[in-house]
Amino acid sequence: MSITRLLTSLLFVIAMAFTPLAAAQQEDPGVALLNDLATASPREVEAAIKAIANSGDERARSWLEAFGSNRLSIIKDSGKIVVVLNNRGRDWTIADALTSENLGEISRRKLDRININNAMRRQLEGTLAMLDLYADNPDLQAQAGKDLLGKVDEALVEPLTEFLAQDRPRAVTNRVEQALAIYRVEQLGDIEAVDVLAGSLHSRARAALNSAVTSDDPALAGKARIALESVEQKLKLNRAAETLYFGLSLGSVLVLAAIGLAITFGVMGVINMAHGELIMLGAYTTWGMQQLLPGQPGLALILSIPAGFLVAALAGVAIERSVIQFLKGRPLETLLATFGISLILQQLVRTVISPLNRTVITPEWMSGSLIINDALSLTLNRLYVLAFALLVFAALMLIMRKTRLGLEVRAVTQNRAMARSMGIRATRVDVMTFALGSGVAGLAGVALSQLTNVGPNLGQNYIIDSFMVVVFGGVGNLWGTLVAGLTLGTLNQLLEPWAGAVLAKIVVLVFIILFIQKRPRGLFPQKGRAAEG
Amino acid sequence: MWLTRPFYERSTQLFLGILFAALLVVTVLHVALPEGHPLHVTSYTVTLFGKYLCYALLAVAVDLVWGYLGILSLGHGAFFALGGYAMGMYLMRQIGDRGTYGDPILPDFMVFLNWQELPWYWLGFDMAWFAFIMVLLAPGLLALVFGFLAFRSRVTGVYLSIITQALTFALMLAFFRNEMGFGGNNGLTDFKDILGFNLRTDATRLGLFLATGVALAIGYVVCRAIVTSKLGRVSVACRDAEARTRFLGYRVERVQLFVFVVSAMLAGVAGALYVPQVGIINPSEFSPIFSIEIVVWVALGGRATLYGAVIGAILVNYAKTVFTGVMPDAWLFALGALFVLVTVFLPQGIAGLLKSRHTAKEAAA
């Protein structure tokens, strides 16, 4: 025996003696369970699997999974049971099945695989699903219930029925009932079970009903047909809800983009063609914030809300002071000058930052979707933007109706000379209002950065839509803008399935053009003296 | 006769004199001088000048509605492009079986999209007279329908500007679609000849340039005739006080409609002359930014003068050629600044400057 070998074994012995884990290993019930599984004859395997599943050991799941994927092996020399982590090549990486400790590589010749056949694997799948159903984690339970759909076989019927007898969360038992019903309809032709499937929107349940419709049993086929019809009906409803959701989402984007314009154009009567670029500035502020705070996209996004407002508002003030104030009462010239500003801002972004699109990260709490049922799920980012749009709208409404600024704005727009003679500083009001409208455009940009690409052309894509929304809703009417935005968004989404995205947009544009011919002052025209601007 | 009245005006005589002198000089320098001579005008430059003249005609059309009717159209690019497409369709049919796929009837892009036969709206475009009528008719009809609806319901001012912009935007989206049968994104291109003349020869190019010059002269005279007629005076009255004109008993919407349609047709002619010279027409001509650019040419030159529009169009486009050649990034900055500076500091445009110097001289004398 060489010196090194002696030393290694000595060290091993010492390690064994001093590690508390090693002491625990002696009493680990897992050893017995796994040994039973390893040495079981094909007939005894079922019992061994059950024993492991019923042991309540938290490692049971990983053992059974390893067993199911052929990764449970015994080291021939020591009889130790290990999990193979990587079975590529000659030497396999293994880990201790009991402690999950990585044991490094070992020649595959030294391993004895614990074999599994297909019958066992099927049983194992069911057992695993049962294991998850009984797990403490509700997510795991729900997922297991969903996975069971279409996978139930004879062996699982009994444990599942038993599971149903217990008091479990409704969401999980529903799933299990559906899974059992699919089995009963498909395998046994059970008519009663069709009723359960009629309540499910899952595609697997629909498949079971579809196959039942063609069955030889006329009673079953008839009942399945009725059930299928009701399912289709419900699906249609869900699809309609989804379209409505997308429509409202698109509408909320339009409202956000247009609401600032409703202030500057609608209330003040200033045509700001650079409005789209103010939106773009807001979006770029979000991007800039995320560059400043790497790794914290959520915090950066929240900070972008005030920052985007400020940046756009300041840009708005600069535009108002440098150009618009000199063009008072000349709307067509204002239109041209602000269009020039929009060109400059676009090119500025192209030159300074990049002509390419920038990626804005969506924080984790905004990604994913809210699952209503099997056929309907709402993407979270759109939901947030919808809520944000309504919030901004409410805030603006409050400012215009309840604050001194709002009062002064309305006074100045209705009768400038009179307002000034009452002591209102009209110029200051102009600046403040324009800053408010521009800041809201910045907020729209922050929200849009979560939905679309952030690039130099971002604003250009929204300017015509925004004007359409404001004009359609009725100039000078914030409620009109809200209704118009949501209506146009929904209309667009309704048209899209049969007309395609581009044609839908064209149809909406033509619709607005015709609508304005019919009602030149929009949906909700201003009445009284203010209308005779 | 009302159409000959402009010839007795000094400004028109001056304008036509300068225009024809310029046409003559370019022709002589192009034909008489050998290549390599420092004053020789290359065929490329002739086509470039031809393009400027198309833009000038377009600017005159815009000035007619903006300067004399008070309607700021942000959709004149649409009329220009429609005229261009009408011409482009004719030129496409002239290619015949010389296209890449060699189909005697279908243009290349239709073969590519697996179309079996020519859509009905392409019929007749193999005949030059039909195509040339359509150059006037297509934009004219659009202007008639759009204007009829808009003026009847008294949509004016900024609202009209915005819906004309929406109109050209909607048309742009429509023409981008392959299903429309106008070549989609790529538009119509690869033209071979016009009226039997090869488009690639210098003589044809010079001919097109001269034809554009003549078209500009005719367009200018027609516009001048309109604005000096009684109708023109009523239209100026509409511009300055629409309600008062209506109360005086004039049918304001008819005047507006007439002038608007004439202007759209002129824009269509400009587009039709533009297409064979640049060799392509695609949906980007419909883009709102192009339409709004036209307006700034007119604003720079000076509204309500017609000749100002010509000066503005040529100046801005010359600057664009120079800028995009030397430093392409700076062009949009320059254009943007131009928009701002002209509207804030030069509301009367260059023509206004000329006029004020003229009146100052008269006052001094």
C-alpha cells in the first residue's frame, strides 16, 4: 500500500468520524428506502415506489424523478446509491442520492444502473403527480392538476378519487375532476363525465369531447355534442373578452399619447407637432434611467415616471418660450414651426444616442400574465399600462377641475383679456399648461417604453393617431379624449381579425375622416361661448 | 379672355422670361458644350434640374390653396403621388416583355406575387392618352370627393390640415400593401421608355426637362389667371373672412372646391413628370413628412405670390442636394431649423423681402 493511498484512507476515516452528517447517515431512512428500490424485483418495484412516495421524505420527489429518467445508479464497489448528473462520455458526473453532494466523475463501468421499464415509468408518472398534488406548495399542486389532464390511467383512478374525498383547494380538485372525467369519457364512455367536461375550457378536455362526438354510442355522442357546443360558446365569449382587452389596451396607449395633446391642443389651442417627440423623450428617459441603475429595472422604471415627466415638461417649456409664444394666434405657422422642432429632436436623438432602437427592460413584476382561465390570460404589462393611463387621466381631471391652475387655464382659454384684467398672469398660465401637457406626453413615453420599441421614430408613429383621437373626441374635452381613445383602440382590434392590421388602421382613419365631415367638432363638442374660438 | 390676362402683367412676363431663359441656357450648355468643359451641364444635372422644376410646380399648386384660399393642405403629396402612380402604371405597361420575367402583360411584381391577370384598374394604362387623362383625373377625383365632404361640412383651418395629413397617411399605408396591386413597398420602377423614347438617352432626359419647364410655365399662368379673375378675388375673400364672404352671398364651398381640385390636378401633373425623371415611384411619396416639406418650400419662398413658391422649392431642394451630399446627418437639423426660422422671423418669405425692398425704394424715390 502506497503512502498516498494510506493517507487518503486515513483522512477519509477522520472525515467520517467528525462530520455530523456522516453520523446522521447511519439513521437516514432514505438508505433503506433506496436499497429496497434498488434490490426490488420487477414485481416489488411498485411497492418500493409507493413506500418512497408515502415516506413523506422531502427528497422523495427527486429520487423518483431520477429513477424515472434512468439516472439512479449504484456504485458497484461501495453499494452507495447515487444520482447521475451527466451521462455523456466515459466518465459520468454523479452526486450522492442522500445528500446531493457532488461526488465528481466516475467511470461508467463502475456504476450499476437501477433499471426501469415502461410499465414502471407509467406508474411512476402517476405517483409523481400524486406526490405533487399532496405537496404543500399551491403552485406545484395547480401545475400537477393541470399536467394530469389526459394522463390518467387505471392505476391513478383510485388514488385520485381518494384525493377528491379530502378537503382540498377548489382549483386543484376541479382539475382532478376534469382529469378523471377525461379518462372516463375516453376509456369508459361514461356519459355522466361529459357534464364535468362541459365546464372546462382546456384544449385536452375539448379533444376528449371531440372524440366522444364520433363515438358509436349515440347517447354519448349526442350529449358530447351539446357539451361541445356550450364549450365553444364559452370560448367565443373568452375570445371576445380577449379582443376587448387588447382593444382597451391599445386604446389606453392612444389615450396616454393623446391626453397631453388634449391639454396643449384641445385646451390651449396650440398645435404641437413635436408632441410625439416629447413622448419619445419620455421613453428615452426610461432607457437612460435603466442605464444609470443597472440591475434594477423596476426601480429605474418607477423613478422614470417623475423623471420622464420633468424632462418632457422642461423640453415643452423650452419649446413654448423659444418658439410658440411668438406665434400666438397663428395656428398654421405654429404647426410648421413645431414640426421643424420635431425634426430637430428626432435627428438629435439619432446623432447623440443612436439611430437604432434601444431595449428597455421590463421588470419582473410587470412581465408574465394574469391567468383567468384556460382560454384567457391577460398580459401584465398591458394591464399596468391600462391602469397607469386611467390614473394619469384621473390626475389630469383633478388638476383641471379642482386646482387653481385648472381654473386659471379655463379662464384664460375662454377669455384671455378678461382673465388678465382679473389679475391672472396669462403668460405664466400658458407656460404652466404647456409644461403640464408636455410632461404628460413624457409619462406616455415611460409607459410606451414597456410596450414598443424605443427608437427615434417612436413619436412619429403616434402623432397622427394622437391628433385623430383628440379631434374625434372633441377638442377641449378630456372625457372626449378618453372615450375616443378607448373606442378607436377597440374598433381597431375588432377589425383586425378579418381585415389585417394595416387595413384595420386604414379603415379607422377613413372612418375618422368621414366622421369629422359629419360632426366637425367631434364626439363631445364644446358648447356655448368657448366653442366660438 | 381671362386666360391671357396674366401675359399683360409685369410679374408674369418677368417670371416667364427668367424661366425660359434658364431653360435655354441649360439646353445650350448641355448640347453645345463638349463634355469635360467646365460649363458643360451633364445629363445627370439636367435631370436634377427637371426634378426641381417638378417640385416647383408642386409648390405652386400648394401655394394656390394655401396662399390664396387659406387652406393649409398637409396632404398634397398624396395628389403628387397619385399622378406619379398613374404615370408609373403607363411606364410599367410600356416595359412589355422586357421585364425580368418576360411576361408581355403583367408587370414583374405581379408575376412575382403569382397574380394571373391584370387587375381591372390597370386596364387602359397601356394607352398613353388614357394614362395622361388619369394623371389629371385620379388626383382630381380624390380632391373632389374629399373636398366636397370637407368644405360642405365647413371643416377648415387646423382641422382640415390634420385630416389632409390623415388622408395621405392612410393612402401611404394602403399603397404599402402588396394586395393593392401597386408594387407594395418597392413601388413601380425599372421603366424602359416613354412614348417610344428610351428613358436612358440624354435626348429624352433633356426633353423631359423642357417639358417640365413648359408645364411649370403653363401651371403658373393658369394659377395667375385664376387668382386675378373674379373667382380668385372671391377665394382671397374666403381666406381672409370666410363667414363674411358667405353672408355676402357667395357659395364659399364651391369656390374652395374648384380651387382645391385645380391645385390637386397641378400636383398630379408634377408627379407625372417627376416619375420618368427619377425612375421610380413608391409609397414614401405619400409620407406625411414629404407633404409638410412642400409647405415649408412655399413658406420660405413667400405665401400668395406663386413665384415665391417656385423660388422656395428650388432653393430648399438645392440645399437638400448639397447637404445630403456633404453631411447627410445635418440635413434634418437644417430643415427643422428652416421650419422654425421661416415661421418666426420670415413670415412673408423671400418674396416678402424682395417686396419690402421694392416698396422701400419706391418710398425713397
